[in-house]
Amino acid sequence: MSEVGYVAERERCAKFLKKYQSSSEPVRFKYMTLLQNISNGQRESLDICLTDVEEFCAKEEGFQDFYTRVQSNARRYLALFAEAADKLLPESSSSSSFSEADSFQILLQQREQTVASKVDHGNLPERIPDTLRRRFRVYFKPDAKNKNRAIRDIRAADIGRIVSFEGICTRVGDVKPLLEVACFTCDSCGSELYQEISGDTFNPIVKCPSMLCQSGKLFLETRASKFVKCQEVRLQELSEDVPVGHIPRSLTVQVKGELTRSLGPGDVVNISGIFLPKPFIGCKAMQAGLVADTYVEAMDVSRCKTRYTDFSVSAVDMATLRHHRGKSKDIYNRLAQSIAPEIYGHEDIKKALLLMLCGGVTRKLLDGIKIRGDIHLCLMGDPGVAKSQLLKHIVTVAPRAVYTTGRGSSGVGLTASVQRDTVTGEMILEGGALVLADNGICCIDEFDKMDESDRTAIHEVMEQQTVSIAKAGITTTLNARTAVLAAANPAFGRYNIAATPQDNINLPAALLSRFDLMWLILDVASSEADTALAQHVLHVHREGKPPELSFSPISPGDLRAYVAHARTFHPSIPVELSSYITTAYAEMRQAETIAGEKALV
């Protein structure tokens, strides 16, 4: 498209911002209202919904291919919409639109006065760049009909287009300032020169180009330059999207402006952004040749699962919870049976999983000692009793959960590893599965097949809920406030009733003592139980759903809301119950002592 075409496209952008009327929004002119809020200092972003663009193009003449052009050349149209918004930006209607100590506003006024007062500056361009005046960023919000794609399906044909995908954050970098407009000052004549920067690197101007000053040197004025918040995030595709025999693909996402600090390691998020190339620089450019790296400039970020700490139970959710509670008197059993209803039996185990989801109360004493409230659970049993299925279901129900296996995990993969930052080249820590599951659940399958050297990394996490690191000059402690749900098989493959429990459970005593609940699941042959189990499994395979229960199971979304509401309470043990628990604990310890003495005899 020629330059004249882009001028016409800028006029179309301005026409859309000025004339678009929303039928569903309470405000008539949606984007003019947003521009007024930006002018009043109430907003710092102009969010353009692509659904609105498509709706406007269908009604307005001369906009037939405008929506397609925006989709396929999004980076260019971001600049066009920003330039159109600069011209349409109304005057501030608020008396105190910006704070009194706003240095940017004061500096901009001084620049305008200086430009107006100076008569001759040689051949220096005196116009202040629009990017420097602009106090907002333009974001494209995804279309409602736009479906998420797998990371491996984003290819070279999508460069420059808006793409949407889902992934898990494996690494989140620090928020750093990114230079957008560099301001240079001449040490001889005092002139100011501006240089707009579009990429990650630029060649600064060294000598003053003014005709009045031939020998002056230019120095970068950081206070007068414009920086934007920038953060680099590494996203990895979900395990269910990885084909058999392949490894997960990763993609770098660049987050700017208000979207920074909205992601954390371990979050499963939906990203919508512009897929762009990134040429290599330095020595890498000589090795790569014409090959370029790729990244996504984020336009919209949304979490797939909300954390318990960020979960706010709405009035609709509360009404649904009251409806479920009024419908069934025994809500505890109903919630437990709603966990994996397609799995037959295991009522007590499902109750234990429900209690693990709700968690206990973390106590922090006055002297700084913290008593953990997370419940660790171990499922030990014969093969084919649906241990792995229960773990997979917990991963889907819990807002924050990580699934891994014992044989495929190492001590570094569970705790943390030292990596080199691709931007700064510094050594940084990349959290493992236990760190990514902070304030969540870490499900470890085939726990008995893990190497003993790797298994020792879990000891500190399960009791102290921290990961201590002393690697590559980095000495720190990472939070790993996670509940561990482990599934293991007995030492002989199947549980041998003739052998002692110590021989069957092939786990060290130091690790077993850290599990709060230990379930032994045996596959005992019984005619009635086997018949009911076979009928249940056949019904699930035939109908694709569990048999009709005496009640309707609670959906995972409602179950998640119920658990989030339950975690807001901090119960304590009453005095009359404390004496009973003390007596029961003493009797259990006495029974263990007697059993040990008999075993020695």
C-alpha cells in the first residue's frame, strides 16, 4: 500500500473512533468517551475491540476490507489508530486532570515554550514527536469469534497478524524501562534533538546536525526521554496440546504498559497479540544469517484459572452455592462425590481430596515460626484403581495445579534451575514444578519410581514450604507453598498382604512422616463389587458420562467457587474437642508401641 493509501486509512481510523455507536454499551459514542477519560487522566490505554471494528465495517460504506487489513497488518494500524486518536483527543474537562508534581506535563510545557521562543536553529527539526506527547497506548482486544490456537500452529504466514493462543508461564522476567523516544542535548548550543526508536537497538546520534553548531556533541537526556514499562514472558504450550512423541514448544511474549505484572510463573493464560520477527544482533546475527527469531507483542492477557487469593465470589455464585446447600442437607458428601463422578467408589478418598482443596489454616506465630496449613496426601495402591485419573481431575478442578511424573522429573525440575537471561545475559532462576504450583497443588504420579537423589528435594518443600538455592552465585529462598498429592505403587507391584507395611511401602520413613494422609487402595476380588464396577465402567464407555446418581453432580466451576469461599474462613479447634484429639493421639501412639514390641518378639 502506498503512502497516500495510509493517509486514507488514517482517516478511516478517525472515522471509526468518532462515529462508532455501541448498542450494548451504556455510553453512546464509546471511543470518544474513552478519549475524554484519557484526556482527563483517568485512563492510560485505548482498547479497540476488533468485534466493534467488524460491526462498523459491515454497516459503513468504504470499509469492506478494512477489518481484514487491520487483522493482517496490526502493527501498522496500531500507529494509525494512535495518530488518529491524537487528532481527536478532546480538551480536558477536569480541573485537576494530572497531579501537581507531574514532571512530564511540566517538561512538555517548557519544551513548547522553548520551541515557540527560538527563531533560528539551523536545520534542526523543532517539532516534538507525537509519540513523546502521547500519554496512552493503543491495544487491540481480540474478536469474540477468535479461537485459541496451539503454539506450534503459529507459523511464518502469521507474521504481522493478530494471533491468540493458550499456554503456561514458565519464566517471567523483570519489568524494565524500554526507550521509545530518545532526547539528545547539544553541549555547545543547547539544542534538543529527538530520535524515535521502534526496535530493541538503535544507533544514537553523536554530533549536532545544526548548521550553527558544527562541533557540538550530543548527550542523552534520560529525564527528557520517554520510556515504557516492558516485561518479557516465556510461555510453553500445555501438555494436552503436545502431540505424541514431541516436546513442548515455547514462545516469547513481550508485555508493555498496563499489561505488565499481570502474569506470574505457573499461570495458565490466554494471550492475544501481534506475531512479529526479531532479528538477531551481535555475534548471533553472524551465525544466524538471514534467520530471525520471533516473539508476540501482547495486546490482551487473561488468566484461564483465577487463583484462590484473587477469586471473588460473585452474587450469582453465592446464589448458586446457597441453592446447592439448600437442595442437599449433606453438602459435604455431595461435594466429595462431585469430584471425578465417572470414577466408581473411593468415597473416603474423594472426601480427603476435597479437604486438600480447601486446605487448613496457616498459622504464623509471634516469633516468626510458620505452621503450614496445606495438606499433603499420598495414594498408595495396586495398579488399575484410578489413582492417576484422580490426580488428573484435581489438576482440572484446582485453579493452580501442576502435574508431573516421578520418572520424568529431576530434583532441579521440581525445585529451580539456573538459566541465562536472553535479554540481559545475567544468571536468573527458573522455577520448577513445586515453585510453579505455589499456593496450589503439585500432583506427582509414579512417586515410587523417582530417584532417591531427586526425591530428597521434596523434603524441605513439604515441611518448610520453601526452596533454598545456592547456585551460580545466587543464594536465595523461593516460596513453594504447595500441597503435594502423590500416587505410588507398592514395592512388589501389587500389595503383598503377607509382607509387612514397611516392606510394601518402598518409601523412606522421613518422607512418609511428611504426608498428613496416607491411603492404601487394594484391588480385592469381590463378586458384588466387581459386578458394580464393571457395570459402571461399561456405562461410562458406552454413554460417555457416569451413570445417573441420586443427585446432580456439582460442576467444576461451582466446586471451585465453593472451595474459594471455604478458604476465606479460618476455623479453630474448640476446647472440648481438643481433649478428645489429645486422648486419641496418645492411644494411637501407645498402640504403635505395643505393635512394635510384639514384632520384635
